[in-house]
Amino acid sequence: MCCEKRKSACAMKTITEKIRQDAAHLTSQEEETLRRAGSIIRAGGLVAFPTETVYGLGGDALNRESSRKIYAAKGRPSDNPLIVHISRFADMERIVSEIPEEAVRIAEAFWPGPLTMILPKSELVPTETTGGLDTVAVRMPAGASVRKLIEYGGGYLAAPSANLSGRPSPTTAEAVREDMDGRIDMILDGGKVGIGLESTIVDLTARTPQILRPGYVTAEMLERVLGKVDTDVTILADDSGQAPKAPGMKYRHYAPRGELTLVAGEPERVAAYINRQTAEDGAGGERTGVIATQELLGKCRADVAECLGRRCDEEDIARNLYAALRRMDEEKVTKIYAESFSASGFGTAIMNRLLKAAGHRVVKV
Ligand code: AMP
Ligand code: MG
């Protein structure tokens, strides 16, 4: 029990409730859970919940205190803006100062879904939510439960990924608990998420729409709807000398605690390189790990091995990536080697996260 004097030092109690992400009919218990979660958010509290991309940490986007709490719970730098989640397209009107025709078209094509758009913000959105910017990021997530939560929570949920800043995003409720237990009011446990990487971010305030963060919705998919789309050069390069346009992309992100190196090349040569390195590292007292697809992993030796799935299945690779990075931390691995992937289509998003997790440490063999 907390005595009055020690109260501030005591962690808050985080409750966990089960929820199905996308059930056609919610049970009365699920309805009740979502209503309760919604009241917590309306009262200024924080609730973590599953979306189709990763778990989000939600608070009332129109309440500056809630946004402050989100930054504090995550240890997130306050210049890294939050994405506002809505449940109906019409709700966008109140939080943006204009809705360009491109926004309507991509919403029709990709919402609800893993796409975030950047638009000029309205007065209603506090600058705490937008990290001081005069633009706002908006997304309508897929999944019946999450949209109901948004509705019950007041219509506008600021929700970054539910991890401590700098750590890999959570793709299960257990991963959320690892980072957020005692820091937030509630976790909705909906099991493993479907996509496993954060949403694609497209900036519609630029003359030509520009992708600031790659995700499941690829440049090719956007171009089919919008015509020409640019991509922020910093997504894959670290030598452009430019700052990323999405403030959050400048931070070392998605990173395990051990030193991660990506190894690119022919599979036989990659395996040979990894085995030489892990033998040498092991002899030097390091604990070694390998993250690779099934085909390569069988050829590699390390203390800890994490399989991403089959090489031909990019969706599986994406879904398993963050859990593999987190497992390396759990196993206290100090030197990690990961397979490299082709940076096209959805592979661009996989490589963007891997490169950031590795601090752009890539060896070509
Ligand atoms: P997270 O919610 O953790 O997936 O991170 C949200 C990402 O969206 C970060 O990289 C932010 O920098 C980016 N973002 C949010 N709002 C804006 C905005 N108004 N302009 C540019 N990037 C944004
Ligand atoms: Mg994040």
C-alpha cells in the first residue's frame, strides 16, 4: 500500500483486459471493456490497444495534458509529434484546416488501414499533440474494436506506438507490458497484430505528396491513386546530409540493446561471414544472436537464433521482426547479425526499420 508521502514514487496499477481486434459482433463484455477504456481516455488517462500495424498508446488528442502524459510514459522527446487516430472520415474536418482532394482519394483507397496523412492542423489540436508543428498526422485504423475505442474515447486518439522511446514497437500485449506496466492505466490485449510495422506516412502539404515513412501501403500503391509521389531520401540513406521530414525518424529507433549488424550478399557468403563473426565474438565473451529467414538460419551458428519466416513471405518477415529484436534483449545478446532484404515494395519498410535498428551498420560480403 502506498502511504501519502510515497505516493508519487509508486507506480500506477495497469490493468489488462482481453479484446478481439476485429470481431463482427462484440460480446457484451467486450463492449463494456471498450466503454471503460473510452472513459479512461476521456478522463485524461492512457490506454494501450492493438491496431493492424502495432500496439498504440492512446490518449485524448485534443487534451494537451493527455499528450504530455504520453510523452512522459514513453520517455519520448516532445518534438516528436503524435498521430491522431479517427474512426470516421467526417471527423477529420474538425482537426485539419483543409481537406485536399488527394486526402479524399487516398482515404477512399486505403482507410481504414495502415496509412497516415499529414495535413495543416486546425486550432483545435494542441501543439503538444503535434510536437509544436502546424501540421497534424491523421490515420483511421482498421479493426472494429479500435474504431469503437476511438468513438468511446471522444473521437480523437493521439496514439504513438506503445513502447518506451527508442525500443522496437510492440506487436503483442506482452511486449507492451514489458515497457508500459505501471506507466499507463490499461492495456487491451488483442493478441498478435497483423502487419507488425508502423503505418506509411504521406505528407500532403508538399507540392508533390511525399512518403516520410514507408509501411504496408507502398509508393507504388499510392502512385496508382495519386500519380507521382516522392519519397524522403533519408528513409534508406544515412549519408544524405539531410534531416528526415518526420521528426521522429531522426531518432535511433526500433533498436535492440545489443549491437546489430546487417549482412548483405549471397546467402552462402552471408552465412559464412556470420559464422566467422559469431565464433570470434563468442571467443571474446560476447553473447551472439542471428535474425534471419528460415533458409539462411539453418546455416548459421549463434547463441540465440530468431526465425523471421520464409524468405518469399515478406508479410511474415515484417510481422516477426520486432518480436525478434525484442527477444535479443530478453536473451541479453550483445552482438546481433541480421539478414538484409531487397528494398522495394513492402521490403522498403522492412529495410528502413532494420537500417535504423542497426544505426545503418551494414556489411556487404
Ligand atoms: P509513432 O506514432 O511512434 O509511429 O510515430 C509517429 C511518427 O509520425 C513519427 O515519426 C513522427 O515524427 C511522425 N509525425 C507525426 N506527426 C507528424 C507531422 N505533423 N509531420 C511530420 N511527421 C509527423
Ligand atoms: Mg514509434
